[in-house]
Amino acid sequence: MKTLLKISSSIILLSVFITINACDSSTDSGKSQNLNGYVKDQNGNPLSDVKVYWYVTWNQFIQGNSMSSTMQKSKTLESHLQSVDLDSFEGLVTEQGVELTWVTNSETENVGFILVRNGIEIDSYEFTDLLKGQGTSNSKHVYHYIDRYIVDLEQYKYELKSVNYIGYEELLELHVDLIVDINLQRVQLESFEGLVTEQGVELTWTTNRETENVGFILVRNGIAISSYEHTDLLKGQGTTNSKHVYHYIDRDIVDLGQYKYELKSVNYIGYEELLELHVDLIVDLNPIFPVYDNSLHQNYPNPFDGSTTISFSITKNDTVNFSVYNVFNQDIYDNNLNVRKGTNSLIFSAQNLANGIYTFKVKFDDFEDQKNMLVMNPDPETLSNTDSLAISNSSGNFTIDPKVFGFGMEVDFRDELNNELGLASVPNTLTLCLIKDGYETLLREVTIDPEGGQRLNFTMLQK
């Protein structure tokens, strides 16, 4: 097992690269507790070295858990093919922002577009009619959009994703590269100052003007510590050309030392802009320390297909054991971390982990707690980079232990903002994905018998 670990302040980045076989395709296919499969080509010949993967779509989760279809959808849970023929995509820098224009030759089941700047989604058809698609059309259509929320003078790359009727996102081929050399910052910060007192760090900042400013996020030593969503003190003025003075006291200082404070402004669509001014100061007084308890928090987002945030709080500087296990109680990751008093956040990255339920645990002194998280990647192209459930043998047979799906294990669903979506478990109706070089990828919705004893037949077509 190979692991990578990086620790920076109270943010801990974890990447896991593992090789664990959930089942061995050479196992005797007569064992009744296993799901048995057989793969052949269109001529009836058995296919060997076929890799078998699985995932669950959002609709399968809803149906299998009696969940409301209006529940916020995770971006990782739908997969379907669709097409938009993009003729051109161009951009121009003006004092209003970056003016973007694109032309489609045809669109198939296109609900709308998501606009991406430097790898980050900045707007969507869900928020503005300018990005709504034409559904299915064989006629040319011209789209116009102005990005008014540029932060820095630098090079930018714009990309487009089209979204079909079931929510599947397709990254289109054309993109725009340009250099912004005009100052387009939307909140003009005149001053930003800090003062250390026995109550904490008193921060004051003044804005000369604000454009569509919903509010601020306050950042201490690279970590967001408060936001307009949690306190009215950080709510913005919307759009105004008048001066406004803001005050905030950070009472959550843990240790004496040097601190750097920064501000991010947030616009109406949720885009965050890091402002230029910052405060550097040394805390040499004893502020009123907050009271922490020992606790482990649910990861978010959950399910996830790339990385997720895990937080826990401790009452003193200590060494914490952090570990991750699969449904067979096999050790995926285990390490001792030196962390500080207060709340610590782990960024757990698992790009190579196979789909499934994993249990994460923290342990220190006499405290121990654990929670479940769900890795769920529905993209066949990236699924092939993870461990497969099984690989067919020379006779075209493979076996899967149904325990690998974690049936009956509840998972606390969270979105990217840590909003609770509800409890759910993996339904026994799911999608199997079969991949072999030279053959079309095969997707099949199947209903799994948790007790095993099934036999499923698959036919794969040559490309």
C-alpha cells in the first residue's frame, strides 16, 4: 500500500493509492454465496480479462431508499451520453468583463451549459437564462455571456459543459485562452486592519464600492473561519458606490503566534473573490479560549468521486490516529497525525479507490469514533483507473462477493457545502460496467441478491 500525506497548519491532505481485490475471478463459481457472471462476444466466444465495475445512479438511490426526487442531487451520481456540436467559442476582454460567444451547430437533449473558468464552475443554466440550451435542435444557435467577476490580472481558460435531461455533464472540446490586463475586481477594499485585544483579534475593513456582493468569507492562515452564511456581520451591501465599514472579532484563537487574515467576497451566484489587502499580526496576549470537545464530523461531500473533507475537534494538542477501512474491514489507510487543539480538517483524496462504502475512524487518548463515507464514480473512463470488482478468467467467468456492495450500511449524504441530504444505503438495484480493450463498454442495470447464488450473462460487442 502506497500513501501520500501532506500536513499544512490544521489542514491535512491525504491521498490513497491502493490495490485490494474485492474478489478473485479464479474462485470456484459454484459457491452459492457469490454472484456469478459469464461474458462472451457477439459470436458466443468467452471473453477473458474483462474488468467488472459498479456504480449507483441518483435515480437508483432514490428508488431504493424511498427518497424524494427533489432532494439536492450530487454531481457524481448520473451518467448518460449526449452530444452538442460546438462550432466556435471566443472571448474578448473589456472593461465590463470577459465577453464570451459560442455557436452550436446542433444540440441533442441539451438542457443548458455550465461555464468553467480555470477549472472552477462559475455559472450555470440553473442560475441564468443566458446559459439555457435548445433541447434537441439541428439549427445553429449563438450564445453570449459576460463574466464580470475576474479577480486578478492573469491568464484565464474558459471551458463549457453541456448538461442533458438526466443531469449528465459533458465537457465540450473547444475552449478560450486569454490574458486579462484590465482591473475588474468587483469589491474595492480601501483598508483592512487588525488589533489584538483580550477579547480576541478585532478586524476592521472599509469598502469604497461593492458590486453584487452577497457577503464575505474570513480566512485565517489559509483556512476559512467564518462566513456571511453564519453571521450578519459579514453580509455585504449588494451593489453600492458608497463607503461601508465592517467590524468582526475573531474570538477563536487557539495559540499565541503569527496570524494572517484575508477576505473573500461572494457574489450572487456563489463565486468567491480573494481581495488584495490582508492583515498580518502577532497574537501575544491570552485571549479567551473557546471550549472544544472531542468529536468527529461527517465528511462532505458524500458521496464523492475525487476528494472529501473530514473534520474533527480535540481538546488539546495531540497525536491522532486516522484510519480508513473497507467493508471487509481491510485497512486502506492508517497513520498517526500531529494536530492542534481545536477543529482540524482532512482533505481525503481517493481517486484510485474502487466504488464502495468505506469507514473512517479517529482515535486518541480514550476517545474513538467512526463514520461511513461512500466513493461513487459513474464515469467509465475514470472507473478503469480504479480497482475492479472482478476480472473474467479464460472461460469468461467471474465471481463477486455481494458483501462488497455494503448492503444495509447507512450513509449520511452531504453536498459540497456540508448541507444534510438525508440517510441512505446502497440499493440492490445498481449498474454493472464491463470494460475490455477493443470492445464497447457495457452498462447493465441489475438487481443483486444480497444472499448470492445468481448467475448473469453478458455479451460485449467489438468496436
